[in-house]
Amino acid sequence: MPHARATHLNRRGLLAAGGALGLGAALAACGDDKGKGGGSGNGTKGSASGPWSFKDDRGTTVKLDKVPADIVAFTGVGAALYDYGIQVKGVFGPTRTKDGEPDVQAGDMDISKVTVLGNAWGQFNIEKYASLAPDVLITTMFDDAGTLWYVPEESGKKIAQLAPSVGISVYDRQLTQPLQRMWDLAASLGADMKAAKVTDAKKRFEAAAARLRAAAKARPGIKVLAGSASDQLFYVSGTNLSVDLEYFKALGVDFVEPPESAKKQGGGWYEPLSWENVDKYRADIIMMDDRSSAIQPADITKPTWKKLPAVKAGQVIARSPEPILSYDKCVPLLTSLAEALEKAKKVS
């Protein structure tokens, strides 16, 4: 979310702020079926020519006379579907950087081939959306209330009148569950899930998960902190809401865990710290929010940051708080953390 630091601290604003999700926390235990709708094929039905239906993570079933062809999606969702061979028509959310390059959340999509309805928090051009004659809108959800991510609340009713919506939950569950749900959705939209590129990516994900589990087991004393930087504050994520961190935690990674009382200001996702107190927690590896809404490690000039043991040791890696939900894009997330654990020196 490029520079989506919301000035109002409702839950969605907190998540949009680089720290919230960026430092967000994690999900329930591996087989937990919170939020419903999770297994292979669950809630999906359709063929290239026949009627289509999909039951999303709100429990809402969308039914159409044919498989959607004109799809509008949150940028990260569009990127995930692209990896499965599904091209969306329009996107909303972080798509272009200030330099006009593809945002990290755009993945491998050719952004010149999609209509961008809004590039930042609160932006959604309804007129452009209507002109696309969308069959369906697809996005993620970061709460248990079914709130559609990056769909402005003030214009949500108007948007809903133009096309049905599908929400994939990335709240309070492990990464593997929304990955499977996106797989199911892509299959329902006509993607070839037996294509070598697709099946190979899933195998690589499974191998990367096994590597991370082994690395965590071999380095039990290595402490990992998930952080995000803004000009005024440094955010330390907990591990009880975010899909990536809770999955890594389930694989054995030992994370810094701010107390619940400290995360209240961050809606339960994170603890905000002043830069003077950035050394409150001791860590051997720091994972930093890679979204364009956050200041990247190379651009942090705060002296207190540069004095952190993990920073001095060069043990800082990227984290994707809003992972693109394709197996291909999630492999590097597992691999980079596994490599960091394997090579890390104990500095805390």
C-alpha cells in the first residue's frame, strides 16, 4: 500500500498503515478451520462454458451464468491469479511506484495491460470500474467482519451494485489456507492447475517449507523480529493474526512477541515504538516490511537503527506482510528466512 498511512485508526486504517500488516501477526494452528471455506475444491464449481459459482470466506456464494471473464481485483490478488494464467482486467491497490515501475505487490503482472482504478489507500475510480463492465470483484479480507480490502467503505455500496464480490480471508489463519483458497478460485476460473509451472511451484513451496522447518530446528536460539519503519515510528509485529508469521511460527521459527497490552494501540497487530526505543527487543534477525508504504532498510538513517546488533551483523531480510497468494511467489518468502536462519550469528 504505497504510503497508505491512514490518519484514522480504525481497523482497516491500522492495517493499511505500513506497520499494521507489515508487522502484523499470525494465524491459527495448521489445520484450523476458522473462517470456514478452506479445503481443495471447497466452494468452487464451474467450467469454461457453463455456469459458475464460488463460495467465498464470508460464506457468500456468488453465482453467474458463465465463468467470469472481466475480473477486477486487488493488485496482489490479480498478481496471484496471473501466476495461474488468469488475466484480470482492472486492479486497485498498490500497482505503480513513484517511478512508474511495478509495485512489489504487482508481482509479474504486466501493469500496462490492466486498468488501474486506484493506486493508494482510499482511491477507487467508480466511473472507470463501471466502464470495465466487471463480472466480479475479488479481494482479500484482513478482519473477521468480511471487510473487503482496499474497497473504500464510503463508496462500498455503489461498488457492490456494479458486480458481485469474492473475499479471500487472510486473517487469523496460516498461509497455507489462503494459498489453497486462491488455488481453488483459480481452478474455478478455468486455470490449468495441472500445468507444469503450477505443479512445480507447489512442489517447490513444500520443499521450501521443509527447509525452513529444518533450519528452525537446527537453530533454536535464533530470535527473529518482524518490523516496519515509518519516519516517526518503528512497528514490531506480533504473531497472532498475520498469515505469514503464524505459518513460520508453526514451522518452528522463534519470534519476538510483544505482549498483548503493548499491541492494543496497533489493533492487536503490532507495538509501535519511538526510534529512541527501537532496541526494546533483542533479535538476531530482523524481517522488514517490503511494501512501498514502509521505509526500506537501506533508507533508514536513524542512529538507533544502525546500532542494533542484527543490523550491524547484516542480518536484515525482507518480509512481505501481504504475500501474493500463489505458491510461486511464496517460495522466496520461505527460502530467504531459511537461509537467514542457516547463516545467522547469535548477536542478541
